[in-house]
Amino acid sequence: MKITLTIFSFLVTTTLYAQQRDAGLQLWYNKPAVAWEAALPLGNGKTGAMVFGGVGTERLQLNDNTLWSGYPEAGNNPNGPTVLPQVRQAVFEGDYEKAAALWKKIQGPYSARYLPMADLWWRLQSKDTLPASYNRNLDLNNAVATVRYKIGNVQYQRETFISYPAKVLVMRITADKKGSIDGVLDLTSKLHFKVSTSTADYLVLRGKAPKFVANRDYEPQQVIYDSANGEGMNFEVHVKIKTEGGNVVQAGNQLRVSGANTVTIYLSEATSFNGFNKSPGLEGKDPAVEAKANLQKAVALSYEQLKAMHIRDYQSLFKRVELKLSADNGVAKLPTDERLKQYASNPTDQQLQVLYYQFGRYLLISSSRPGSRPANLQGIWNDHVQPPWGSNYTTNINTEMNYWLAENTNLSECHQPLFDFLKELAVNGAQTAKVNYNITEGWVVHHNSDLWAKTSPPGGFDWDPKGMPRWSCWPMAGAWLSTHIWEHYLYTGDKAFLKNAWPLMKGAAQFMLHWLVTDPANGLLVTNPSTSPENTMKIKGKEYQVGMATTMDMSIIRELFTAVIKSGSILKTDKAFCEQVIKAKEKLYPFHIGQYGQLQEWFKDWDDPNDKHRHLSHLFGLYPGSQINPATTPALAAAAKQSLIFRGDVSTGWSMAWKINWWARLQDGNHAYKILSDAFTYIDPTVTRDAMSGGGTYPNLFDAHPPFQIDGNFGATAGITELLLQSHNGELALLPALPDAWKSGSIKGIKARGNFTVAMDWKEGKLVKATITSGSGGLCRISALQPIKEVEVTSNKSKGNNMNPLNTSYGQPPYEKEPKATLTELKVGERYGIDFVTEKGKTYTIVPVN
Ligand code: FUC
């Protein structure tokens, strides 16, 4: 087949966001939520709410992103510098059991817990029976949750949203007959609280968080409040109610509305959190000041003004990306939970896939905005005082996965809270490095963190028969998280950002230079002690936790060092330091392919082909790293594939999401699609399931680990994007792993490294057209799987006939070199491509012609 690429440029027309509403982008239900995992999430990064949509009683379960248990507690362990050399010696001598036992002496406490704040109850006079015309929905077009039903001849409606610019939650209750709204408003909390009413239209809940909450496997009495010295956070929820018609009176600690035409409820909240290093009890802020100020500003605006402001803000992010797949297959008219239940027998519901994809983007916009904390294990939505894993920052995969979609789905701004967090982690992590390891340069983070930016190795969970080192002995999170800085730069071309964040990356690499040791056996640099997160190595039938130079450790360090070397050269800074990193990188213990053709997870070939563990950390280099590629490292890619095949497809939610990304990178869209379908397994929230029993999706489309964990949502959205566009290998690969099932479709507004914004249309599995908008100018290299024999370039700056072989990688974007101008048949795979020079702000159209 002969295809001609025609490239031409035109000035970008700046359509900020499309105004039209996409009817498919709604989660909707024909009954109220009973389980929390059926309620609908709203959020502005700071405030979170789950809307249940009851008829007799509406419940809004509320969170604030800064409401955590505890206080700054480093948990560093001064035994470290004495014990660490003993651990290392034991490992070098092959006594892995002793190494693990010794390691336990260095551990500190587990993290603090993310807590539920309060519940708002709107109790109506109607019975809690289901009216015939009931509908509740969450419209992803505008981030508004709506409940509608008819009782008698009155049509009722409630609309709720949480505004990022106005920092308030607003609920508007209307009816189509005057004077028909009666109800009682009430606030409660699962934490210590008191409610008071200052005026007839104002409610305040004052609460106190515990200073300690034990992990989820302890009894509820393991929640400790401290009144003596004020440890533990204070918080306040303020509610003001406005009515048209009727009246509002105080009734005890509740507000009673009768005979109103409309009711508008404004809610704001704040905590005494005053920074990661200040006691929230003793040095905290007065939450009343912030809560009152936000509320006062908001109530001065009309409901319509607030709603318009909210939608404008939300759509400026959400509407950047549009995904279209084939027309619906008839089930789109069903409620979302019904569609999900049908999915197993009908995995062709591509509209549900689109909804799920955009829901991932919606969740990031709602849980991570500039100024907020980063999204935790549950984003910002949590109803448990003892949430699973503390709803903390689990940094050996979960926190990072939360941000995989930030750049490629064009939500770069939502990445910011993670970078703010890194600054705090670097402060605490420098202390941990010093106290625990006597390393005085750089910073370290272990496998758990929290609001207090904890960086020490977490103990806890003593009940686990396998012990703790297999997760706590993992000082790699600072390095992994720092690669996000580099990724953000690659996608945005923001040099000022890179410069500003350079000390963080440098610090993470400095720690690693000190952490690495020379293996006396081969002279290479290795990590010791080392784990492959949460997995164990099986040697002669026995399991061990702690060894050396796991593939994940070495891959993370290699990825970080590469980013540091490139950043240093872009910023023209720290030459001597970068040279040290270059030298160290050359001596890193390399990848190995094991006896079963698998990518070796461990230092030696101890992999068990029957191992089904959910973590496949050794594939870090395939994704999110960019060290393993079918085109440039085919043998390693084949080994990674073998490892994936051994582990199987079905696992916990986040594990399946990671697998989607891996199969995408291996360019096997069909396998990725199969796992995406597995992830749509309906999980009934009313049935208790074992946490490792296999993931799926709850009625509200939250990912089920189980239990609910948000990483699976984010990871799957990132993976769907990765099926359509990849840019980690020095080129923009268009439709690199399109599943057969997605015969025709289009995507707009996704991003590639080099600061390119991409739109594509495809039919019958073939690219029809792509447009690339260049955000920073520079060279753009395109590759496609379709054979290209001839290329015609009409861009003003590009040379004609300049198709290149793509079997060599020539660095990461942003591209600085001139394009080559040779026309050559490709040797590797069937990738064909073109280089062209772009101008900042211009859009280029690529039309393959058959
Ligand atoms: C890690 C994972 C678990 C879970 C927890 C929050 O420990 O191994 O599956 O996701 O984090």
C-alpha cells in the first residue's frame, strides 16, 4: 500500500472549550445510593462530597483534603546508622533472613490516616420510598450532581456542585409548585463534634480529629483523642441556608424549612492544618476564619452566578479532551450500574468505556487542583475513621499512578499538588536520610506518606505473618516521584518549572549516589538492602524479603539518573555533579533475562513462573519508565512480555490498570483491551470481598481494589490514552496499540512529550488524519504503524521527502536537532515516520492517503 503524508500548517484557532453537552457523559441511576460506593463524588481538590440522592433523606458525606489524624511525627530511627551496615553485610553474605530481621530495627510508625469530616443531612417530610420518576445523575460535562423525582404532582430537583474558584459546596433545591419545600437540615460527624446555630439560617459544626488511629485491622477503640495537650486537628463546617418563600427556624441544633419555593444551601469548611511541620492543635490556624470568609464571599453571589463560575472553571480543564468510539450498542439507555452489570456478557459497550475514561479525568480535576493536597489512595473521598491502608499516600505505586494521566490527558495543572508535596517530602526526607542512614546529601521517601509528609520507613501491621520489610525496606519513592518533574517538563516545555524543581531532582539523585554500594563480587553499583515491593523471592522453596539490586530499584535509579543528566544539560547547571551521575549510571547493575525468558525481578534468577503477585515492579522500565521498548530493546521487551504472561491478567484494580499500560507499551492493544474489560467487572459494594480477590468497578464507577482505591481509575485512563498515543521513545507514535474492537473513533486534545497537542481520527483500524499543535516549537517526529512509502511535506519550515527510519532513538523531546532528509525502508517492525520542524502555536495536519 502506498500512503502519502501531507503536512501543512495553519494558525491555531483558539477554541478554549466546546460548549455543547455530550449526553453520553453522564453517570445516572434510577434509585438512590444505599452503599457509599454507589453515591456520586463531587470535589474541588479541597472539599469532597458523596451525594446519595435519597428521597426521604438526602445525605452528603463530606471530606476536607487536610483532615487527617495525627501531627508531624517523623518516625526516624537513630538505630539506622548502626544497623544498616549489618543489614548490608548479611545481604552480601546471602543471609537474607537475618537481613530482614535486622531491618525491622530501623522501622518507624505507620502513617497518619485520612479522615471523614462530616455528613450533611437534608431530611424531608416525604417517605423514603422510591417515586416512579426518580433519576439521579452526575454530569461530567459540568460537574453537577442532580436528583429529580416527582411526588404527587410536585416535581422536585436538587442540584449540587463544589466550586473551585468560590471554595464552597452549593446545593439548590427547587420544586415546580410554590411553597412545597419542607425539610430539616442537620450536620453530624464520625469524629468528636458539636453543632450550634448562631442565627436561624446558620449552622456550625466544630470538630476534633484523633491524634492517633490504628490501622484498619485493629478494633475501633484504637482511635485516640487527646484533649490534654491539644494534639489532633480542629475543623469547622459552616452552612448557610437561603430560601425563597416560606421560612427557616432553629430547631435545637437543626434548621427547619417550611413552605419554601427554593432552598439554597451553601457549605464551607476548614481545618486547623497550618503546614506539614506544625502541630495542628498547638500551632494550628483557626478554622473558623477561613470557613466563614469563604462562605461570606459565596453567599453574596447568586446561585446562577456561582454555577456559571463553577462550570467555566471546570470546563476549562475537562473540555480539552474528547474521545469518541463507535456508536452505542443499545445499552446506553440503561442506568450506569445496569450497564456495568451487563458488561461482562456484553463487552462491546464502548460508550461505557468512554464514560469511564472521562470519569478518570473528572476525578483528577475534582481531587487535585493547584493549592490542594495531592490525591490520596481514595482521592479525597473517604467515609471511614479507619480507612483501608489509612487512605494515605502509598508511594510504591499508588500515589504515582494517580498522576499518570495528568500530562497525557491534558490536565497538567492538576499535577501541581504533587510537586508542592515533593518540596515538603524533600525537607523531611533529608532528615530521614541523615538520622536513619547518616546520608547528609539529598532526601529519601519510603513506601508510605501522609499529610505530615512522613518519609521514614513505615512499620505497623505487625499481624502480617510475612512481616514488614517487604514493603518498608524501600527507600525509592523520592527517586520515582522526582521523575514526575521531568515528565511534566517534557509535556509542557516549561523550563522555569524545571529550573525551580531542579534542586528536588538533584537531591533525590544525591541520596541515590550515597545509597548505592559497590557489589564486591562484580564491581557494579547495587542497592543493598533492596526489595521488589511487597513480593518475596523464593529460593529453594523458602521465601525471603530483603536482598539486593532488585530490577525495580535499578530501573528507578536509571530513569532518575537519565532525567537528571538531561535536565542538567538543558539547564546548563551542576556540571561536576552531573558527570558523577553519568559515571554512576554506567555502572548500575543491568537488566537480566532469566531462565524462563522472563525479565528477572531479582538480583539472581529466582523468579517463580507461577507467581501471581499483583506487583510486577520489575517492569518499571517498560512503563512508566522508558528503558524498554519493542523497537529499541526488543529482547528486553520480549522478556517483559513473558513476565506479564506468567503473572496473568486478573488482579487488584491498580494492578490491572498498570497491566493495561504495559500491554499498550508492548503494542498489544488487544491484550490491553481484554484487561480493560476485566476491570469492568461489576463489584457489588454490599458484599464483603477479600482485598486480593480481583478488582473491578463499583456502581459509581469507582475502582475496586477491592476496597475502593482511586489509582485504578487513574491508571486505566492513562492506559487508554497510551493505546492511542505514545511519546516516550523520541517520537509521537500515532495509534501504536489500537485494539481491534476500536475500529473507528477519534480523540482530540491529548498531549505528547515535546508539548504537542494531538487529535486523531481513525476508521477500520487505520489512521485517517492527525493534527498536531506545537506548544513550544521544535522538531516533531511522527511514527505510525501504517506503511509509508512516500512523504510530502508542505510545512513552511520542513524539507520535502524526509521520511526517516525510526529504528533508532535519538533522544527525548523537545527535539533540538535538525531533521534528517533520507528516505529509507524500515527494518524494525512496521513503523514508519517523518520528522518536521514545528513553529510554536501552529497546527500541522497529517493525512495518510491510500
Ligand atoms: C500496596 C498494595 C496494595 C494496596 C496498598 C494501598 O500495599 O500492595 O495492593 O494497593 O498499597
